Amino acid sequence: MSIIEQVAQLVYDTGWATEIRESEVVFPLIETVHVLALALMAGTIALVDLRILGLALRDVPAVEVEKRIVPLTWAGFAIMAISGTLLLASEAAKIIHNPAFIAKVVLLALAGANMGLFQWKAHPALLAAPVDGPAPASARLGAGVSLALWAAVIAAGRAIAYF
């Protein structure tokens, strides 16, 4: 048994993870919070990405949309991370070999890397771009990749139940 499998089994066997897993109320409640937080996070990311791509809110500068919306994105992400961790703990020993879960983890890492690359390379160009013109190509590329990755994260997360 690998160290990851051992840790997953230890977490799975904790009393609180068992309570979550076996509860007719707690697990569905956490799952609902997770989905609602996902909707907040993904919806706000999509709105910012669509603005950067020039497909939504064209009359508002992209940096202004980002400034107003990103705090909601982080709130959704925080709630989603906490609820997702609780859901993972309650299923840890069973889920770590699930191909959809593995895909979700990889896609989450790629989405995070894309965000980091966007902040490092594309965001300075976005800030320097004229507010009434199209976003720089690097920002549009990052936004398109972001939309694709988050859609894939959502699809992989949904697929977990089927494997």
C-alpha cells in the first residue's frame, strides 16, 4: 500500500469522515454547498473570461469587471475548497483511484497554473492595454484556456459519481 493510500485510509477511518459519509443529512448538505460554491466561482470566472474575450460586458473595461468580480470568485473558491476537502475526506479510501477524480485533480492543477501564468504574463499586459480596445492576445488566450479548463474540472467532478 502506497503512502497516499495509507493516508487516505487513515482519513477515511476518522470518526468525523465516517459521520459525514454515513449521515443522511450532512453529506448531501456539504455536497449542496460545494455545488453552490462551484456555481459562484465558475460563474464569476466565466464572466471575467468572457469579458476579456470581448464576448460580454463590452461597455465595461475588463480590468473593472475583474476588480469587481474576482473577490466573489475567491469567496466561492474558499467555500468550494473547504466543502470539497470534507467530501474527499469522507470518501478518501474509495476515491483516490477513481479516474474521474484523478482527472479532476490534474485539471485543477492546470487551472491553477493557468491562473498563475495569467497573473504573471497576461495581467500586466491587460492593465497596460487601452480600456476601450480589445484585450491583449495573451489575456484572451489565458481566458479561453481558463474557460476550457474549468468546464473540464466541472465535467470531471460530475463524472466521479459514475466510476
